[in-house]
Amino acid sequence: EIVLTQSPTTMAASPGEKVTLTCRASSSVSYMHWYQQRSGTSPKLWIYETSKLASGVPNRFSGSGSGTSYSLTINSMETEDAATYYCQQGSSYPLTFGSGTKLEIK
Amino acid sequence: EVQLVESGGGLVQPGRSLKLSCAASGFTFSNYYMAWVRQAPKKGLEWVATISTSGSRTYYPDSVKGRFTISRDNAKSSLYLQMNSLKSEDTATYYCARLGHNNGFAYWGQGTLVTVSS
């Protein structure tokens, strides 16, 4: 099973600040997907195949990485970006998620 | 517009069974792999099951293998999850999801809560 470790677990950012969330895999994966989950709502696909933005996702978001190290970056933090972000690998079964990074607005 | 609507959740005693349903609309259901993902209260996401377009192939993590069965009815655009021998650790909100590129979960339903307790 591929274990995904996200860091930090929780963080707070000020409006306009650049934010980087990381996800490390215990074995190499081909792609990483990212989800945004706001409080009390269903998760939404946010970034797929490492760097492709899902429909409607603002272009201040970006994704990058390869092998065992991946990241999600917000170029300039906005209030609406406060949420929990999960990474997920689809390269091998069982499909696994990271434990999430809770991003708060400062 | 893609819509996934789960139903069938509720309170069930340990050791009993429950069947969840997911009604899909807004896309050609038979063209897509489908899945169930769950989230225990205040916890993270856990993949539960995947089924191929025809239903001939299914995939499960060890935590539910042998107890849960995923199935589909393409004529009714519906996905199901039969859950047997339920345990307290199965308590979670269960989401129906449509799979997309490279096993990403492209669309999610609103979820249905399953509580396993005596």
C-alpha cells in the first residue's frame, strides 16, 4: 500500500500570502490528485494528474511534482481558499489518500 | 450537469447489513468506472470500492474486502454498495464518486451517513 504523508497538518495564511502544501508518497507514483473540502461539504477534485486544474479552479492554484514528492501551491491566498486539502494517488490499488492539510485564513 | 445522489444510510447495529444506493444523472453512466469513498466523523477520506463500466471487475481495500460488495445497474444509472457484517469502525459518511483520469475521483455526491451502533 502506498502511504501518502501530507505536511503541514494545519497552517494559517494571510490574504495575499503564497502557500505551499506538500504530499510525499512511500513509493513512486505516476500522478497525484488533489481535493478541496470546505467544512460541511463534499470533497471536490481540485487538481488532477499532478498539475491540471479542475474546471472552475482559479489559476492562482498550481500543482507540481514527480516520483514521491508533490505539491499544491496557492500563489496568493484568498479567504475562500480556507479548506482542507487532500492528496490522492491512483497509480496502484489500494487507492489511498493523504490525511489532509487544514488551511486557515489568518 | 453531473449529479450523484446517495441514499440508504442510517443507524444499524453491529453485525447487521445495509445497502446504499447512488442515482446518477447528467452523463452516460455506463461509460464510467464508479466508486465509493467514505469519511469517518472528523477524519480523512478512505477509498472503499471501485467497479468497472460493465461491472465485471471490482476492487476493494483489505478493510472491507469480503464484507462489502459494489454493484451497478447501467439500465437504471445506479450504483450500489452492499455492506455486511458491519462494525463500529464502518461509521462514516459514504460518498458515491465518478472516476476520471488516472483513478481520480472527478465528481462526488453529497454523501449518506451510516452509523453502526447498538
